[in-house]
Amino acid sequence: MNDKPIRDLNADIDHILIDETALKMRIQEMAAQITADYAGIEDLLLICVLKGGYVFLSDLSRAIERPHALDFMGISSYGSGTRSSGAVQIIMDLKEPIVGRHVLIVEDIIDSGRTLDYMRRNLLARSPASLRICSLLNKPSRREIDVHVEYIGFNIPDEFVVGYGLDFDEIYRNLPYIAVLKPEVFAHLQA
């Protein structure tokens, strides 16, 4: 039996940036646009960037009103910090080839742009029929590499956010909203 006290995740939240209702509404809008844009395309493949994108992918996939397949990639550039380390690596690759397929990358957040730029170049080298990017969140003020993104849910300020799949040190993913984490929670990493 673990005697460690259970952490109150809500106590670590400074404020809610995007509530559940706004998330649901925007994802429905994005899914409708994707459904329209891929009308007549029979071989759509959504590639989720793990781990942060899994909640967004789940809701987006259910809202897209056309057949599509799913696959997953694990890409790492953060470690346990709050900013991208700049070193991008594939830690889990796709299960199937994407040659000739219409691919939509589904990402949780675009920060510096390094991860998506690396992933985009890697996937383009595999000869898909088309490649587009869909991200729930975008931090334009942090962009170091310009990556064209066809579908963006929300532009957000340069604050450290968690919830709805996004984590800090592997927790907070289960929060049903996007929230700003209190700075004191991760202050020890910035010292």
C-alpha cells in the first residue's frame, strides 16, 4: 500500500484557458472542415502524435464523417521540461507504409515547430499522396521554424498548458479542459 497523499490536480491549475464546451465546439467545426476537404478521398489516414494528441484524436476521429484509418507515432522533444529541448527523435514509428495514402497529422500543440517540421519531412520522404497537419493548439509567439498547418483549433499565448492529453511530467492529461499550470509547480525546472 502506497502511503503517499493523492495529488489534487485542480489545485495546481492557475486558470482554465479553454473549457470543455469550447473544445467540443471547435473540434466539431474542425471535423466538419476536414470531412468537406477530404470528400471523395477513400484512403485517409490520421496519424496521431503521441502521447499528447490521443484525446484530441479520439474526439476528432469520432466527429469526422467519412471513413479513415488511424496510426500513431511517438515523437519526443521535451523530456521532463516545460520547453522543447530542440532534439527531436522518433520513439515509436508507424505500423503501416504510407506510400500513396492521404495523411493528416493530428498534433496536440505546436510550439517551436521543430517537432512538426521533422515529422513532416520524415513522412514526406515516405511518398504519401498528400500530407496535411491538424493541431489543436498553436503558440505562434514561440515559433522557430515555420510549418504550414492547415487546421488549427486555438491560438494560445506563451504559457505552459496542461489537460486534454497535454501533460507535465506525465500527469494532468486526464483534465477535461486546457489549463495554465501554476508556475510554482514547475519552477524547480527553470532555476
